[in-house]
Amino acid sequence: MKKKDIYIGISLIAIVAIAGGIGLIFILNQPQPQEEGYKGLPADWSTAPNGAYFMLDNQTNTIKITLSDILEGIQLAMEEDEDTSGSRINEYKDVIFCYQFYYDDHLVTGVDLLNVLEKFDTFYANTMNLTAKGQTVQEQVSSQNIVQKMYKGPQDPLVIVIAADNKWLADSPLGDTYGNFSIIGKNWNVQCLNLEKIAVQDNWTVSVQVDGVEEYEITPQNKNLNEFTANYSYNRFDDWNFNRQYWGRNISEIISHTSANGKNYSLRLYAVDGVVSPSEDVAAYDQSDVEDGIVPPYIAADRVNKSQQDLTGVPLPDTNLLMCLVNKQREWGETGFGVTDPVWPYARELGYDSGPFSILVPGRPRAQYIKYLYLINVTITSS
């Protein structure tokens, strides 16, 4: 072999070796796939920027909310998901639920804004201003609108984003713009990137109108005026039973603050998700229903314990309890379809999933109650 051939052979080996080394370096420097954890969160929570925070001004206090606080609530949601009993084992705790969806071509994970408010005892917020870091222009959203679009309706989530593409938000491709927290929604026109502060502007209230004119209003400040509390329960085998202590104001007591007091009237209750009680296809409650109590069954659908042998069912037992505007409750262990929820060790405010104001009507089954109440509409029928 000529020296020239030897030199060429050596050169080729060197080139191949160099190319192999470059290839190895290239491979080693490729971004490694991020392991996916719970609902798109990073699997390794030890890397979380736990001290990252935004502020909440709830008109009473200014609170620093950290990522660590939020992850505590998510942990409770994970425990419920992992439980195989079908029971809401953490229902009375500060659970924070996650949502995952695509946004700007990135898979984002966020948490329920209203769950976060509840964790910090902000149960009655309605309108909120959202401020981004370095910005003075504010976005605005209301809890009533969230109930209409997210909890009911199209169920489009509005969330505080904390992760994207299986990375903590600030470490993700969105991090430069989104920071550690951003508020976005699926099919929402609300966006607050790099969240700095949530400021509550006003509260959820219940308007009491008589013949179309507001004469009284239930607010967080007077919700416990002449407070009433009682235990109400009933048993049934064809659906969930009911067994709770509740706190609130009886509707009859509320009516006493209006011009309908001492007169004959009819009454319907309205929720922000469009539910009306009683529904428009049946008779409205009258003065006797409100002030003396329901005589079961109010309508045929109120009968319970229906079976193939008894398609009619039976009415709920009579009770001397009156319909009540409820803001707080404690469950004593309820059963349905073979599942039993735990006894709550303490009472808690209804929060946004069931309220913050709801109506309990003793003598009627729970399906006929109403959540998200915003209007009590009274019509005087005679003096």
C-alpha cells in the first residue's frame, strides 16, 4: 500500500471518529423527554418553585398565595382520584382541582380559581380584577360568570396555569411571558399573563324583589342575621339520601323585611346557571309553603323509593322545618348507590360549588333544591 493510501485511510478513521464524537455530543445535548406527572404536572415536585407567589386582596385581608399552597390542595385532589371507594373522602377539605387543555399549541395545566379563593376563606367574591406584573391595565372576571361557563353551561375551564408541556410554567417554553402563574381559559376572552394580584371588587349577593322592585338584599355581612340552624335528613334506597346540619336564614324571616310581610304572595327562586325553583311548569311556592312548611309531596316527582314493584313511590315524611337560605353546612355521612361519604368533622361554608348561597326545602328531595342563588322573586297576590 502506498503512503498516500495509508494517509487517506488514517484520515477517514479520524473523520469517522470525530463525527461519532460530534454525534454523541449532539445526542447527549438533546432535550430529554419530560416525565408526565398528575394531569400534566411535572412528575418531580421537588423541582417546583414553591416560593413563587401572587397576591389576593379579598377586601378583608391581603394574602400571599404560594405555589406550595396550591400544591397542598392538588395533593388532596390526587388522594380522591386514587381512592377506589367512590366516596368524596376530602370533600370537606380545601381541595384544589386541576384542568388540562391545549392553549396556543401548548398543553397547559391549571387550577380552579374559585378553589384557590376558598382555600383562603374567600367564599363570597363576585367581581375580581386581575393584574399582571408590570401592568396597570386590569382584566376582570366574576365568580358568577365562572359558574355559568365552567361549572355549568359549556364547562369551559378558567384556570390559574402553573405548568405547561409537563414543566413548571416558568421553566416551560411559555415561561418568559407567562411567569410562574397566568390566568387563561378555554374559550374565554379573559387573559392575565404573569399574574401579580387578584383583587375582589364586590361580593356575591342575593336580591329580594317584590313585584319587580328590590326591597332587600342578602350579603356576606347580614347572611347570619337571625341565623337559623337545624339538622335535616331523610332516607331513600333509590338515590342519595340526605343528612346534614345547615346554617342560614329562613325564607319566611327574609320576607319579613319586605312589603310582602303579612300578605299573600307567591315566590320563585333563581340561580345564575338558569335553574328556577319551583320550575316554571309547576305552581310557585305560596305564603303557606314558605311560612308553614311544605306538605309532601309538593309535586308527584317528589315521591321517593320507587321500584319495579312500586312505580309511584312514597312522599317524604312531614317536617316542621321551613325552607332556608343556606350558607354553611355539615354532612353527617350520606349514602347513595352503595357509596357512603364520610362524616365531616366540622362545618364549612358552601363555597362556589354549592353556593355560596343555596336553598334547602325540607319535605322535598335534594334534586329540587337550588344552588348558586342570586334572586328571590316575590309576587304579592292579595293583601
